Amino acid sequence: MIQIPKRQPVQPLLNQDDQQWIHESIEKIIHKMAWLSDKSADKIPFTTVNGVHDDKRTVASPRDSDGLQWWTNGFWAGMLWLLYHETNDEKYARIARRTEEWLDQCFMNFYGLNHDVGFMWLPSAVADYRLTGNLTSRSRGLHAATLLAGRFNPVGRFIRAWNTGRLAYDTRGWAIIDCMFNLPLLYWASEETGDPSYRHIATRHADTVANHFIRADGSSEHIVKFDPDTGEKLQTLRGQGYAEGSAWTRGQSWALYGFMMSYMHTGKPEYLDTAKRVADYFIDHIPESGLIPIDFQQPAEPDYEDSSAAAIAACGLIELAQHVGDDERSTYLQPALRLLKTLSRERCDFSDRNDHFLERCSGSYHEKHHHYSLIYADYYFLEALFKLKGNDLFLW
Ligand code: GLY
């Protein structure tokens, strides 16, 4: 029998200044989203180019996970649903639904979809269903969940990450830390249908990650390669971080918040313990500046940053603060506030000059370009502020 843990509100821990800052930030978000939603209503943005949202609605070739199949394509809808929940303004629902309808085409391109279907359909279709009861949206969510369940390797007890396609590797045995964030789609499908199979797949994958990805010091691998026939662990791979064995910060954030969500959906105390270990490592490594590097083990120069890692970690830390005892709540809440206030003061554009909120995000350490905006950084920044206000639409 699953006991869903209760969230303790963090608002009583916030002082007058914090509350004022949250109130003002949300006012600025509402103001910016009011015009931005109209301006980008015909797009699925991923980043900004010269301050203007790009558009991922290009149909990529079969077997390619770019274009309309790109893993971030649910986040713009997610931002709009957050605003719908906050303001009750129907225009946000109308614009968010466009993404959901465009994404239907992806179901016709099987090899374009991978483990990231949770990122794509939870903040879009499942959000719609949760908020409005739209049954077509429910159906979209269940199709996506069933695709994700089909990627489970029962011998290795992991969900396969990318497809072998554009990547010139045999990825049949690859699992990645990011996938912790797709598990809520499976928990939702079990809760929705009453079929526990989806949840069993999610918990088996989470157990594999706890055993094979999370190191003794609380840091996490990005990629683990298993033998897809025997399930034997073969190798760990660098992925998007600085080096093999280092600590890619967005990966640490996916692990932190991901284990929190597995705890929230199952009540299994070992997931809460794992989330705390990962959080403790993250908190111990926050630099003096409060700005998060791409990798906690990267050299001091170049001083590459990733604001997205900070925003995702802040969300996970706020959830953690809501699920630990009174004596530990500040341990997790205070670093979350510090990360968000630093982002807000130094890396956020609330103005109407640019379509993004957060700046200086990075996809990976070794890519050619760094420091641009990312739609999911904006999404998690907004989510964190609504959590602090106590009006969070929990999409996961
Ligand atoms: N899920 C891919 C990334 O975090 O870049």
C-alpha cells in the first residue's frame, strides 16, 4: 500500500523580506508572460537568438530526436499552464494547447522519441488533463507513458536512454541520470489507470540508478552503460560534464529532484535518503558567488556557468525542505533561496527587451558555445517561485 508523503508548507519559514521578494518576482513574471505568451504563441521555443525565441516546430528526419521531437518541447506549454493556474486566464490554456496538438505528429515518428517523453508530455498534455479534465490529453499522456515503459530492459532493470540513430554509438545498454525526471510519467500512468506495472518499472529503474549512478560522496554519474543482454554494468561515460568521474551539475539537479519525486510518488524512505545525499553534495559545492558552474569538478577557468542547474536544484531543495523534519527544513530551504535570489539578481531578465528570463545556461561542458538561454531553465525558475508562494501546480 502506497503512502503518499505529506508536504509541509515552507511559507512559515520565510521572513518578511523573502515574502516581499517572492511577491515582487511573481508580479514581474505575470507581467512578462502576459506579452510574451502572445508574442511566442506560434512557436515551441528552446532558446533565444538575439533575444527572440526560436521555434522547434521543424519536422526532423525520421530517427532524429531534434525538431518537433526535441526533448524540451513540453516546457513552453508548462510555463503557460503555470500562468493559467496562477491567473485563471484562459488565453494561457489556449496557447499551451497548441504545443500539445503540434506534438501529436511525434507519435508518428517512433525513432524520434526516447526516454524524454516525460519531459515532453507531462508539462503539456498531462498538465492539461490535470487542470481541465481534457480526455484527449489524458490519452496523449498514456501513449507517452506506454512508450516509456516499452524502453525498460527487464534484465538490466533500467530504462534505455537515447536511440541509436544520430548518435554513432550502440546505445542499447545506455541509461542516463536525466531519466529520473521522466519517471513521474510512469507514476502518473499507474495512478491514472490503476495498473501498477508502470510504477514497478519506475521503481526498478530508480533502484538501479541509486545502486549504479550515485557515488559514495553523493555525486552522480551521467551515463552508465550496461550489457543489454545480461544487465552487467560495463562502463560509466562522461556525457555532458567535464570529465569521466566528474560531477555535471545539471545531472546532480536531475538526480536530486528526481529522487525527491520518486519519494513523493512512492513514499519509499530510501529515495528520500538518496535525494538528501545528492542535495548535501550539491549544497557543499555551491561556489561563494552562488552561481553554478557546468560541472562541480571543472577547472576555475574558463568560468562556464549553467543557470538551468541552479533553477532545477532550487526546485528539488524546496521539495526536500517540505518533506524533512522541522530541524532540517532550513538546511535545504536556505540554499534554495540563495540560488534563486542570485539568479534573480544577476542572471534574470524580467524586462521586455528579451524573450528569456534566465541567462548563462549551458547544454554541456565540451560543446562549442556556452551561455545562452534555455526554455527549461525559465520553466524551473518560475516553478520554484510558485512553490515558494505556496501556489505550485505540481506537474511531475
Ligand atoms: N536531459 C538533457 C539535458 O539535461 O541536457
